[in-house]
Amino acid sequence: MRDPSTHVVVVCTAPEDRSYWIEAGLAAGHWVVSPLPQKLPESTLVEGARFRVDAPLAWSDVDTDLQTRARHTPNLAYVRATMQIPEEWVRGEGILLRWGTWLPLLLQRSLGPIDTLHARSRCYRHDGLWEDHVLAHLTFANGVEGHVEMDALGSEAEWRVDFLGGETPNSSAGDIHLDRAADLTALYDSLGKVNPADALTGGLALREAMFLVHWIRQSARLERTLTRREARRA
């Protein structure tokens, strides 16, 4: 647990012991993969399994910054979001579930509901992985279009969002190495708990984030555009 080379803790204990090891792994700064005790509100049922998903920046200043930029971009018509993760950081669950859950969610929190989505995903360098490259075209209910691209194909660790409408992009970016050094991972355990009275809202946001991952994967698997309703039925 305290080995600096450890990045992921997989909990395989009996249900009554899981809470202890989940909290211990998070407290040590590791990613934790575990079937969850049902009592934890910030979990969601996806494809028959219950996951806890990390969206650290969604409840930080990044969320507020992106929403402000979206409001103050004149004639906003297009948004471009990219994220690059070092290939050695990615494990078997793929780039979407481990790293990318928060990015589509933040765009939706900034621009309103996503209406349609057409995605492509590939696995180029990681045998047996869900995906290490994702490209998705989004249309929002307000008419704004966008692209989201995520990859784990190099050594970079950064994200960037560009809102385009005026002559120059209104941009926000971050260095994920610095985000980790700043211990933003501590926010993983605060999803839905930033305000104790808001646990239900946090849980709903988590379920929406996981639904967006499911939507992207379904579109990529079917190789076609899916509406929100079609994705929920798929």
C-alpha cells in the first residue's frame, strides 16, 4: 500500500471489509478498483457491475472556469477538448473510465445537455485494453458542436478546452502532472460530499458521467451517431 511504485489498488476482500480498504487506498493516493459496498452513494451500476468513478476536476475551480469561459465566449459555436495521458498510466479499464470520465461531464455542465454523439475508439498499444484513443463528435441541445479527443499514446499529461466563437479561442488548460502533485486526487473521495447535504446531487452527477462513458463506447461499438434516448436504450 505504501510502495511508491504502486498506482492502483484492487480490493478483493469480503464485502464487509471493502470500505476499510477502499478508504485506505484513496488515503494513500492510489487509484482504487473495487466492487462497492451498496451503502456508498457515489457509485453507479454500469454493465452489471458497480463502479466508483473519479471526476476530480469537476468539483474544483476548473468547473467554474470552464462555465465562465463558455458564458463569455461571443457567438459560441464550437468547443474542442483534448486530453493526453502517458501510456504507462493506463490500465486495463481504458482511458475513458480511468481518466476521461470527467471531461465530457464538464463540457455538459458548461454547455448544457449533449443531444447526439458519434464516437470512434481504438486500442493501438495496450493489449486487452478497452481503448487508448477516443475521438467523439458532439452536438449540444443549444446547437453548439464539439470534438473530444483523448489518447494514451505518448508521454504527455495534459488537457485543454477551447471555446470558439469570436476571433480567438477562449481556452483553458492544465498539466495533469501538476494536478497530481497538487493532490487533486484527494477530491476523488469527495464526489457528492463537498456539501454533505448534496450527496444525492453528487450521486446523480456521477451516474451521468458514467452514462456519458457508456454512450461513447456504445457509439464507437456501433460505429454510428446515437441520440441520448438511443444510448439509454442500448
